[in-house]
Amino acid sequence: MDKLIRFTLSDLTKITNHRSTEIKFGERIQTVPKEMDTLEFLEASDAEFVLIGIPEDIGIRANLGRPGAASAWESTLKSIVNIQNNRFCKGSRLMILGTLDVKSEMEEIEELSVNDKDHKKKFFKLVDKIDKEVSHIVCKIVKAGKIPIVIGGGHNNAYGNIKGLALAKGKPVNAINFDAHTDFRALEGRHSGNGFSYAYEEGFLKKYFVFGLHESYTSKSILETIKKAEDKVKYNTYEQIAVRKEKNFEAEMELAQKHISSDPFGIEIDLDAVPNIPSSAMTLSGFSVEQLRQFLHYFGQQSNASYLHICEGAPDLAFEKNNHLIGKLIAYLITDFMKAKSNK
């Protein structure tokens, strides 16, 4: 874990707003003690969930998206540590492990243009480099018997999550993706639009379900690719469920669950599927925050739910007075997941 910047007790204290008569999450959250080895503490800790951040938007830029998602991690930290610790959710169940060190990679892309062919190849190589680190960290967390909660960053990090889980389990795993897009694009070099297709092609991803695909933003070639793998890769569309009412939201969750839950699976949440959430591909039409939370609760309860990844939220793209709301939303989602796992 050479590229991990550990989150310390001092870091936690600085951002936790103490108030008399209240106990904040940050007063109970676990961090790795200075004197302890990271892996030793991971295995010894009684925390069930391990929070890690990937503050980058390199994969998004490589996929021609708008940058800004790198700031989601910092926004999330400020929110999660300042929610209430109470009988509904306990901060002691969560460990903040730290941040993947992507500073040099983020600095390198400032000199690059994604419209330049040679530069684009460099973007792909940087994403590939991050993939290796993400998969290594996720694998170690899962092997220690914990559940990773990964805050992106771009959706390129789905690949590292899936690979890390598969390596830890010693077999291919499944994934469900709450997303307006498949991220199943061509294998043209790594970026945020092909994390799942690479994981599938390389044998780490066995079964995949895309929940709430937007019909107008899915190419004919991707639909044809999915059709060829229809036993393994399935989807429904937002329009089928919410516009034309051909399908029912709850019934579709059951169908998706049957497709992916017999093996360990990851829950992938792309915030560009929710209306008016600042992201690289912001939408005005989509499932509500409440539906997203219901979705997360439903799948979080499944015994094989093995990680949560929340990505593409971009506080840097929000109006300044609202830029804290992305972190607040992500904190809601994290605690929904934690509560779902305790009720399983």
C-alpha cells in the first residue's frame, strides 16, 4: 500500500465539529494508529467498513468528460465525520483508511490535452497505473474481512474495485451499476467509460446489471455488444421504468438481484444518474435521491454485497454556496449502506 496516504487521528480531529450534548461520527470513527502497520490494524480492527478516497478525474478527462470529481473525497469527509452517532448508525463500525496518492498523476495531466493522440495515450497509461493501486488496496481490505466503501473519482475505478474483489475471492465476481450509462465502451485504452468492459473481457467480472440506463445516451454499438453477452450482461432503462411505466421499480430490483446476488458483487453508484447533481455528465432527468437510497438499501441487505463505490459527483462544478451538498449526499448513501448491512 505504498500509494496510500493514511488518514490520521489528527486529520479526523481537525474536521470534526464538536458540540456539547452530542456525539459526532468523527468522535467514534476508527483510524490506523501511527505506530501500527496498516494491514495488521485492518485485520485486528472490529470496524466492518473501510472508507477510502480516490481524488482524481483523470479517467473522466480521458473519456472526454468534464473534470471536477477529484474534490468529492474532501467534501465527503467533512460531511461523514459530522453526522450524529446514535442508535441508528454507529461511527465505530467505520474506519477511514485514507486516500490513494494521485498527486503526481493529477499534476501530469495539467500539461496534457486529451485532443492530442499521443497525450491521450498518456491519459490511458495513467488510468491503468491507478487501476493497479485501486485493485491492490481493495483486495487487501476484502482479504482482511472488511467491506470497502470507495469514494471516487471517476467511474474508471470500477475496474480496480471489481478486480480487487475478484482477486480477494479467487474467482470472477458480479456488479450492479446504478447509472445512466453502461460504461461498457470499446477496449480502446482505459478511461471512465470502459471499466466494466475491461473487467468483463479480462475475466474479473462474471455478471453485470445496469440499472436505469438512459436510452438516448447509449450507442447502437454498445447495445449490440451487450446483446452478444445477454446471459451475463443485462440492463433496464430509466424510460421503461419511470417514463413509459412498462416496468416497475421494485420488481426490477428483484430481477437484478436474481441476476447478480448468487456470487460476491459490488454496488456501483454513478451520481450522474440523479437529476441536478453536479457531475461530469450532469442530467436533468433521472431517478430521485429517494429512489437511489431505496436501491442502495435493497442491494446493501444482500449477503453477497461486498463493496460500495460512489463516483462522478463533482463539488467543483456546483455553485459555491451548494458545493457541500455532494458530500452530504454521499454521507447519506454511506450510512444507508451501513444500516442495510446491519439489517441483513
